[in-house]
Amino acid sequence: MRHIDTLEGHQRLSTQALLQTLEKAIEEGETDFYIHASGQHDIGGPLWNRQGKTLHLFLSNPGQRVGAMALPGTEIVVQGSVAADAGWLNAGGELTILGDCGDTAGHCAAQGQIYIAGHAGARSGSLMKKDPSYPAPELWVLKSVGSFAFEFMSGGCAVVCGYGCQGTVLGQRPCVGMVEGVVYVRGEVPDETGELHKEPLSSEDEHFLRDGLKRFLGKIGQIALLPELNNWQQWQKILPAVKTPKTGLSLREYRTTHWISQGLFADVLPDTFDSVGLAESGQFRLRIPVWENQGTCRDCHRCELNCPRKAIVRSEASDGSPVYTAHDHLCIGCGLCASFCPEQVWQIRENQELFAFSSRDREALSSQD
């Protein structure tokens, strides 16, 4: 095992120097490390062994983002508590924290396992996700998590055991914006928003937790707690809320009925409340197609056939040659006509007038000077 002490007398090894030392040792074939850190960041990832051997890192006193972007084949054990962003963007590593964890533990994790032997801070598990081609990420917490935990979660699994906790174990406003994944909770679950979808455990859930808790408690040295945590009547699971689609206001309706009267800059410029969406027609198109035939048009109809809005109109000149135009009030400036044209007859131009003041706006502005 390679021992690395980041303090020599009163001289502290920089984060960059530590990571370079670690990478060099791995290149030389070392796989096991004990690192006595002094607040260095990003220890533990992304690292890999060329022969596919597992890397074992035992850490004390690391800084932020321990295990960030850790890869499969990396196993990290932290003696004691850690700062924020532990397991950030975890991509397959196994991270065991034998203490408490700061905010955003497992933030954006996509693979791997994170085991926390104490509390985890706010926004833990936020933006966790799952790639269907790989195993889902897991986040296990023995005690509680802070507010906004698992917000915008889009995959994976989280388990909050609530051991030794009184009152809520999820903090305030948990699972805001959750769209996929599952959160298992033992203890009280707040629901200020009224949008949490809670269910009792199924037999499959109990089987998963029975096996998972045994592994988790073994990792953090708390296997004696297994009988107490195996009381399934104390558990529930949270799934994404099923929401009924609502018909909302258009942007123009919102601005004219709910926004500041006469517009945000009414004291210097009148607001017409016009808005430009992602796909607009008419004068608000971001791009405008122009048919510039130099006698090369094949009259193949590809632009006409592939237009999603059927905005391409074909006519004939006096000599019988084809003429194509784009109907302003149907065209959204998507550019497909130019993409499909084999002779590049269609050209896409930026709508410069959209980004300039109209003459009316200029006159209105000057009249208030």
C-alpha cells in the first residue's frame, strides 16, 4: 500500500501536486493507497488502472468533491466526515463515507454507489440520473438529508434510513421536480407542496432493501443495526408525482394580464408585448429562407415535400421554369428546405430586422427625450 502524507512540516501539498502524484503511482502499477489529506479537492476520480485492477483509496480529511467523476473499478473509503459535492457526477465508483457529508452528495450521479454513515446535507441526490445502458446509481444515507434533497431527480435509487432521527428525515421540500427514480425513506416525510407520491413497500421493495441494507451496513461497520432497520412498516417509497397536463397562458397573455403594466421598460420604451418563441412565423422568424435560383434548380420538389409546415409554394415563370417561394405566415425558418436542396438553391439568412428597433419604436423613444 502506498502512503501519501500531504503535510511535511508546515508545507502543504497542493491539490494539483497530490493528484499528479496519485496518477503517477497508478501508472507505475500501484493500486492501494492511504492518503492523509489536508483539504485537497477532487481526490478519487477519474482514475483507472490499465490492467483493469480495482483501485482502493483510504482517505482522511479530504476537501470538496471527493470521488467526483469516479469511474468503475475505484473504491474509496473516507475516515470521518467530508465537505460538499462528495460523489459529484459519480460515473461508477464506490464511495463510502464513515461520517457526515456536506451538501449535494451524489449530485448528478449517473452510476456507482455512495454510502454515508451519518447525515447528508441539502440537495443531496439532486439531478441523479440513469443511463439505461448501465446500472442505476445508488445513494444510501444512514441518518437524514437536508432540504431540497433529490430535486429534479431523473433516475436511480436513494435510501434514507432515518436512524436516530426525530421528526422529518428529508428536510424541507424534498423531491421537487422529480421525474424518475425512487426514494426509500424510513421515518417522517414532509409534503409542503402536496405533490409527493408516496406508496407502501411491495414485496420486491422489501427484497431490494433487505439485501441492500445488509451490504450498506456492512460497508459502514454498522451491521448490528440490521434487525432494527428491517421493520418494513416504518418504510415508504416516494415516486415521481403523476401530474395532469394543464393548459397554461401564452407568453403574450401572461405579459398583458400578469406582468408589469405597460411593460418593464415603460418609462423609456413602449412595449408591444410581442414575443418570439422557439418556432415563429411571420416577421418574428429568426431565420428566413431565400430561393436564389441561378438556373440550377432541378425542380425535384424536395424542399416542398420535406417542409414541416407546407410553407413552400411552387409556381412557374413566363418561360415555364419553376419558381419556389416560402409563405411568410407558415414558414418558421427551420432551414430544412436548404438542407434538402441538392443544388443549394435555398439560402438561409438571419432575420436582421428582428433585432433592430422598428421605425415606430425609434420615434416613440425619441419623442420622450
